[in-house]
Amino acid sequence: MAACGGMPIFAVFFLVVMFSSIGLPGLNGFVGEFLILLGTFEYQRSFAVFAASGIILGAVYMLWMYQRVMYGEITHEENRHLSDLAPREIALLVPVVLMIVWIGVYPYTFLRPMDASTAHLLEQMQVQKTMVAQPCGGMRQAECGMQNVTISAREERRP
């Protein structure tokens, strides 16, 4: 007898949370993985390929784990008599699953409050990147000296 045969409600909740962790589109894990891979791809493509292969290997492992846990043989006798989720436990897990789906379908609700701080951070990074690209304002490094290279973005913007 398979392990999930006596606990079908638990198996469904476990499957939804596992799919979220894998990064299935429409669930919250996809949003995070997509944004991270998108940023990594813009920075360094080889890092993004490496990260994507890690995501794929993680998904394969989690699917294999689900198969073994939910459909494998029961090895400990005390686990044969486990009961499925109680109504109180279901009432606790339903809002969690609804949030998982909400974040996956409409992530803007949670990303919008970060817009101002993210824009500010990107602006600071762009100023810093410009300063590193041309630390002496176009002059040769021998003429301006390298001591001015470490000016922070905050000092650069002061009037």
C-alpha cells in the first residue's frame, strides 16, 4: 500500500507546496526564480546557465522524493496508521496555498512597494558603474592619480 493512499489530502497540499518550491509557473516560486535568473542573465550568462541547471536538478530531485515518499513502500510500521489532515489543519493550510497562488499569479501586489527603493538602488549602482568605467573623467590615470577612484556614489551626488 502506498503512503499517500491513506493521506490523500496531505498528498495534495504537499504536491502544491513542492510545485511552488520547484518554481512551477503560476506559483510563488516561479516569480522569484524568474527574477533571479533574469538579473543573473543580464550580468553573466554563464552564471544564469549554471543556476538554471541547478533549478532543473533540484526539480528532478524533488519529484523523485515525492514519488518515493507518497508512492513508495512504508518501511516503518508505526506509519501505517497515520491519519489524514484534520479540518483544523486544512483550515490552516488553505490560506497558505491561496497566498502561494496569489503571489504566483499577481506578484505585482508584493513587488510594487519595493519599486522606489529598487529604483534608488539601481540608480546608485549605475553611478558607481560609471565612476568605475571612467574614474578620472576621461583623463589618463597617471594625470589624475588613483586616489579618486574610491569616491562613493553618495559623495558623487553632493552639490
